[in-house]
Amino acid sequence: MFREFRFDFTTPGARANAMGRAFVGLSDEATAAYNNPAGLAVLNAPEFSVEFRQNDNTFQSLAERGYFTLSSFNTDADQLGVDSSRLKDLTFASFSISRGNVNLNAFYTNQLNYQRSRSIETSLWEFESPDNYYTFNYDNRFDVEKIRLDTFGFSLSRRWGHMSWGVSLAISKLDLDYIYRTSLSSDDILLDDQVRSSADHTTAKLAYVLGWQYQVHPKVKLALSAKRLPKFTYPEVFRNNQILQEQGEDAEVEASVQFKIPDSYQIGMAFQPNDFWTVVAEVNWIQYQQLSGDNLTILSTIDIGRPDFFQFSQSDFENANDPSLHLGLEYLWPRGRDIYAFRCGAFHEADHKTRFVGRPNDDEENLRELFDIQDFIYNTGDNEESMGFTLGIGYVRNNRIQVDVAYVESDDFKSWVTSMLYRF
């Protein structure tokens, strides 16, 4: 499941989301408390802000590729490997106060909200090449009630001349409740892999963010931000082939599972040629490779028709770590005590899913087919990149009440974001 997660490390708020989800370089309102707290040092008045969001996520898994063709399937979705979920929630709230060159902010933000349920997805696949032919069954059933990452914290920022520094200290709470079942079997190549796992647990750990911003020119700002996020450990109850055969069908074992929330680094720029136009750009490195390697827990033990069981190693899986690119634009249209804002932007996200990179030993029976199947399951849509665009409008009354709306759409998700801000 973790391979599907999309961690939302972009700055909250409809204004930031409408500007290509690029805001680290600007960071001139309280929504930046957890992304670049340094920017809040420019605030003069207390601010209260909230964000509401509706996310529509599309999940795609298996599709015919190479020598693999679909023979039959049974699924709750309209088509194999494609389903979606809609989530609505309060995703950000903050309150900030300023004294001179110092700003203090208390905030809440949600960075992961994953829910997905499918009672059954069963498919029969054929592999046919000039040298080989076999069929295999792949069953995938799950009920993810929730996997959430909520963060509560404080930020402190201070301005020295043209430069600002900021730090955020927070408690990140992981709350999960799920049951997951998967089965991979083939009579043609003596292959059987079954896993059932479940977890219901809540845990919390410390996280922190460092931010820096510099006014390099009256019209240009540069900024850096770095997040250090926790590594959680939680209990998961599971059974696999080896447990079934050695201890019986009702036996279960508790394992300690590691889940590292990826750290991230951002560099941003804001260009304001006049009082009406703002251009923002951002490069965001989310360290998705931290989901694999030593932080990856492998539960399956595969029966390949031998006395011993086969298990893949952590080095057989990896996550890409390419940056995402963001670009945004804002135009302000003042009308007396009212200001209307029009915003747009675009962003490009690299592939971040967990991919299978393992290679078999030539002298091990059944392993060539097993590795080919894993490559097929994990690498459907190999190196898929995602393009997205953003649109939004805003309204400010008397420089106190601000309401913003944004629409974000990419190749695999859509979001409506509404935020409200009040300056005292």
C-alpha cells in the first residue's frame, strides 16, 4: 500500500495551491507555517487561517504489458486496476501573532489521508513468449479504513534586515486501521504466495522544519526549506505461506513494521515586478527513496515447490527520488477597499512509486518466472510522470477578510481547495 501514497508537502491554502503549488519563495501568509516558517517574519498583524479540501484520487495498478495479457478478471471497480476515492476534510488551520521582527504561529496540517476499500480484485493472466507459456492468478483484497498523518506544532521566525530565519517544531501523529490480503499462484510454475496483514494503531513522534528567506532585490526573494520527518514503528499482525504450512490456518504472527515519512527539501523564488503581478517557482525534493531500503518490511514467504521458502530482499525494491517542479502566477485587481486575485500555475511530478528492480540467479528453478511476474506487478506504468495545472481566484476585503478557492488537476488526482484568512 505504501507505494501508492502521495505525501502532500506543498504549502496549504488555496492561494498557494492555485499558484502551481509553489509558495516556499513567497511564504507571506500564515499558511506557510509548516513549509517555510521564515516567510512569516514579514507579517505585521495577527492572522487566523483555515483550509478545507476535497481530493479525488485515481488508483491504477495492472494493465497488459509486453508478454502479459489479461485472460479474465472479477473486481468491484469498473475496470481492472482502476478505482478512485473522494475525501473531504479540514486540512489546515493556524493562528499567528507578530511582535516587531518576530512571528509565532500555532498550526495543524494533514499530509496524508489514505482510504481505499475493495472487497475483491481477482485476475487471471497469461504469459506467452516465443520460449515460454504459463498462467497465474493474482488476487488483491483490502479494506483501508484510514491511514492518516496529522501534524500539530508551533513555528518561530525572525527577520534581520533582508534575511529571515524560521523553525517549526511539531508532533506528527500516524493513525492507521487496515486489513490487506493478497495472493499470487500458478499451477504451471509451482508458485504460491499468500499474505494477510492487519494493523490498528496510533503513534506519534517529533518533526521539525528549518526555513530561510532572503530579499536579494526589492523585487526578488529566494528561499530554502528542509523538513525532517519521523520514522514510525508499529505492530502488524500477519500470516504468510510459511506460517500457514508450519502453524496452521488460524495462526498469526506479530511483526514490527517501519514506516518512514519522507524528508523533503525545497528551494523557491518569488518575483514581484510591481504591486499587481507575482511569479513564483519552486523545486521540491521529496525523499521517496526512504520508503524502501532499510525502511522496507517484507512479509511474504513464497512457496516455489521446494522444501525452503523464497523471500525477496530489500535491495529488490527502490523508489525514485527525482524532484517536482512548480511554477505559478498571480494578478491582483484592486477596487477601492476590495482586491480581486486571479491565479494559475502548473507542476510536474516525477514517478515516485515503489518499483521492482530485482534480478534472479540463473541456476534457481522457477525464479525467472517469479521475478518476471513481480516486475510486471510493480512496474506497470514504469517511470510514469505526472503533469498538473492549477487555477484559482481570491477576494480580500479591507485587507482583513480573505477568501480563496483553487482547483488542482493532475494525471492521477483532482482537488478543490477553499481557504479563509482573517487579519486582526
